[in-house]
Amino acid sequence: MSVTLYRDEIFLKHRLEGHPESPERLAAITARLEGLDQHDLIWHRAAGPVSDEVLELVHPGDYWRALRDTCAAGSGWLDADTYFTAQSYEVARRAVGTGVACAVRTCEEHAPGFALIRPPGHHAGPRQAMGFCLFNNVAVAARAVQLRDDIDRVAILDIDVHHGNGTQDVFIEDPTVLYCSIHQAALYPGTGASTQKGRGPGQGTTVNVPLPPGTARAAWLAAFDTLLAPAVADFGPDLLLVSAGFDAHTRDGLADFDLTTRDFGDIAERIETLARATSTGASAWLLEGGYSLQATADSVAAVVEVLRGPAPAADLSAAGAREPARRTDPGRPPVSERG
């Protein structure tokens, strides 16, 4: 099956030297994917900036205009960990637009897509930038596809090691969007308790699975199989969106899970099994966290190989090799756990 990949140099322009949420993340991913057999990989440039009307399905006009004006004034910090530069607003608007384009194309072509975009989005609330995130890419994509006549119910699977508090806040009272997250307990931003299950008409459409530090393959997959997969199946979505964070990898320095590259391939297989049962028949993946450059790049490659079907044995061996060391990235800056 063909997989549509979105990349663009525009996403390299949001930069603060030494920050873990860096352009080098995308450069490493792109280089790794370019090294794969390109059969069935369809590359696209970024979409244009998301329209005001679609952006405002999640982020009110007073918020995005204030962010625009703040970025236009120069560079600085929106919170202790979230930086901005003069280019950040344009980059973030293009990231949202590309996430929307990826989701819409999946609906139209019934084939998977992966948007290699930054900055990430799942911590951003309707009126708040935080945790490296300016706009909530996956939330806007969900709202955008719901404008279509063929999409009523959307499920979001968040596999980032940090809880997507912003995404949860957007949909906490919405019975048409299922938000599911597996994340490290007691890690930034401190939300995502299993007791948080939605509110009002959205009661039951939030599923949080916090797991302890040190969680590895068996426990992670068991939680997915017993808690998340049945929730998605019972919800019966028309489209499955993935907040695709890779900071649960054993080599990532901002958390304490022990997943390997091969594990991310197995996660993708489970997600694709769920996606095939939707009316769309495929999933759309939007990049979130992942700060070990090589581990993230290899893990994205493992996911892409699953999305398109069997790969040559050499590539599977390279993507699936277990890394020998944990959290050994040199020179990691002293930034709080985010992303």
C-alpha cells in the first residue's frame, strides 16, 4: 500500500540552538526514510497555512492573533520550555495545515499518511501554548475532517510518552471524538489519570492509561490490547488519527520508558489493524515528540514500513535492531521533561 509522507524545509525554520525540539529531529527522520526502498512512498511538500476558519475550530482568533503578534516582535519564551522566534508563527500555521492535509488525504484515498511536522502539538490548549507546542495539530485535523460528509466520529491514539493534555481539554466534553493516551505516570504535564474519562456528553470518550517508569514492551502492548483497542473498537470511528510521539523509546532522554524500535513497528501493526476496521480503512500519523535523533528516525522508519506492508529483510533488520544503551545522547540541555 502507498504511504504519503509530508516534509518541507519550512519546518526547519523554527529553531533555538540547544533546545531538544530541534530541526535536527526532522533532518534525521528524513535521511532515514530516504534510505528506504522508495517503492510506495509518496512524498509531498507542506500544505499552505491552515485557514483562519479551520484553525478557529480549536484555537480562538484572539489566541492566534496574539501569538502572531508576539512572534512578529522577535523571539523569546511562551513558558519555561516553549520558545518562539520570528519564524515560529508561520511554521506552526503550516504544520497545522499539513496535518489537516494529511488527514484529509487519508479520508479521500483510504491510504495511510505520515505528516513530518513540527513544532509538535498535543500539549497546546485552545488558548495556551505549552510543552514545546504552539497549536494543537491533531485536534485541528480532527475538527477539519469532521467537516466532511463522510466523517462523523474520529479516534485519536496518543502514543507519546507524555500525556496530551491539550488534546484532552479540546475534546473532554465531545462524544464524537475518542481520545486515548498511553503515557508515563507522574511525568510532565501531570495530567492523564485513569479517572479522567470525559465530562458531560463526552463522558466515556477519554481513555487514559498511565504506566510506571520503566515500562517496556510486554506491559505497554498488554495495556494497548486490553484497554485501548477495545475502546476504539467499541467507539467505531470513521478515521483513526495518531499523535505519533517516539519519546517512549529506551534511548530517549526526556522520559523513562523502555520501548525499542522494533516495538514501535509492533505498535503500528496494532494501530493499522484498528484502522482497517474504520470506514476510511487507514490511519493518519502526525509527529509529536521524540528527542533521540537516531532512535526517533529508526522508529519512524519502522512505522512507515508497517504502513506500506512487508519490507526487504535488510531494512527490517536495520529498523528493528535493539539499541544497546539507554538515554546516552551527549550534550542534552538541562530542559524540563516536555514534548
